[in-house]
Amino acid sequence: MDSIRAWLHLKSIPGVGNLLCKRLINRFGSPQDVLQASDQELLQVNGLTQRHVAAIRTHQPEGIEAELASAASRGYRFVVLTDPDYPRLLREIPDPPPLLYVYGRLEGHSANLAVVGSRNATSYGLKTTNDLCRSLATHGLTIVSGMARGIDTAAHEGALSAGGQTIAVLGSGLERIYPAENRRLFHRIAEKGAVVSEFPLRAKPEAHHFPIRNRIISGMSLGTVVVEATRKSGSLITARLAAEQNREVFAVPGSVQSFKSAGSHTLIKQGAKLVEHAQDVIEELVPLVSVNQDHEYKSGKRASPKLDSLSEEEIRVYRALDPYPMHIDDLTRKISMEPGKLLSLLLKLELNGMVQQSPGKLFSISEDARTDRR
């Protein structure tokens, strides 16, 4: 615990941010040695000024004992920059957090892949993300995301559904689970991987925390996959950070008519690899890390249904749909059918597992079927 106290002390010194912390540790080896170094030795570190030296000499941290006691009582642990369990890839970025609060097991994984996207995702985006992450997890990749609503949650759940590992990086302290409805997911993730944060245990999910945490999501990962991002999405920050960190950038295409995929399409135009299924990601990562390629490959495309069992009217309705949810009014106009009759046919198709209904009278092809476009 003495070592952790020193790390918490160093981390709390005003003006000494993550970049300077890394330089100090690289020069002196440990926080204890930093705190005991002479003024002359400290000033030899690039970027350190007399003001920083004065802060190191005079700073008296508060709340460290309470933080240590609280972490111990909750079963959280600390992983510091020099630990073997510290994510190797994260250590390589210019400003890695000197210390991570960890709930679960963080084992220095290198086969990490970040998957991020819209909080207000469509059913297409959620389903695509879940399927993709489930497939990626079966190939041995650890899915990293931010445990936010929408795409992040679908990414974690997809990995967990395959019995795979996943890591959540929070924009708040571990004692401030955000969003609150993901409390159960928080514990499930810790059972199969880890929830991590660089913020103190009781830190609130303040807006400026999320761009800061995004560099950890991209920094500990071989690449970042973006699903459903608008032009001003925070996910694009993560993608930009990934590119700056010399990591791979991927994007899942969406509807050209949806503003929710405009940012993803911009990434593709700028050179991000287009992702239709897990194999698109695996092909890029194989040279970088050992990935299980022997697992039976499934593209995620839906198996062709047996249309013989459907009536002509049911086939007509089925072929008018696609993976993107369509409102009942739009479908009515598209195929010129009386609404009551159309709803009856949709119900039959739903019971057959070929169509699914989303809130708001939205209908789409189910994940176990696809349109035969012959």
C-alpha cells in the first residue's frame, strides 16, 4: 500500500499531468524516487519547471487513506504504470494514466479491440454491434468500450454472450456507475474482464471526463471500430485518437439516409476500413497479434428463409422490408395495402421469426433472416 500511496500522491500534484508523470517515472523509476529526487535532478526532466518542482516539494495530498480503504472494501485494486498487468499498448501512448482503478481482472491483454458509437443507436446499429462483437469475441479478441448507452452497451453484451472478455472504461469513478441502468452490466463485465477508470472512486461523470477517457479506450486497443456516429459524435474523437496513436480505424456503414451514420461514412471516405463482418477486422489484425482464425467463420449475414411456406402476400410484405426499421405508415404507402391487413401479415411473419417489431410501430427483417433479392 505504501507504493500505491506514493502513486496517488504523485498523481495528485497540481500541474503534473499524465505526460509529465510518464517522463518522471521513465527517468526515476518510481514515485518514491521522484519525490526524493533533488531539485537539480527534477529540472533535468523535459517540460518540468521550477513551478513544478515547488509543487512537488510542497504538495500535501488529502483523502488518500479514505480512497485506499474504500477501494479495499469494494474489492477494487490499483494497477500502476510499471505493473505487468498494466495494458502494454496503453503504456505506449504519450500520456497514459499513471494509475488505473480496476474492478475485475486486467491482465495486460494485447488482443484488445475498441468498439464505440452512438448512445442513441438504431435497432440496426445495436443488432449489428452485438453480432459483430459476439463473433470477434469467439476469435479471442477482448472488446473494449465505454459502457455508455447504445452501441457501447451492445458491444459489451455481444462479447459476454459469446463467453468472451470485455473491458469497460468509465468517464467517472467506479463508485459512480454511469448510466445507472448499467449497474448489472458493470458487475457482469468485471466477472469476464474488467471495469477501469483513471478517476477517483467518487468522481462524477462530468462532460469533460469522456474525451479524456476516450484516449484510454483507443490507447489500450489494436484498433477502433465505429458504429453509427454522427458528424459531431464523441466516437469520432476516439477514432482520431486511435489514428494519432498509430492504431487501426474501422467503420461500419449505415444507411445513406441516416444522419446517425454520417460520421462513420466520413471515416470510410478518409481511409477507415469498411467493416461488414468480423473477418474484415480479423484480416487487418492478424499481422499484429495472435487471433484465433480457426473458429468457424460466420459473416453475420442472415440465412435465407424458406419462402415456399409463405403466401404471395406475405412474401410481398417480407420483400418490402430490410434491416433498417420502417414505420408502418411508410410500409403501407410502399406496398399500397390496407393497414389492418398489413398488420395481420406482419404479425404472422413475426411469429415465424422472419420479422421483428420495435417500439413505435417500426418493422424490420429479423436477425435470423434476410431478403432474397433474386
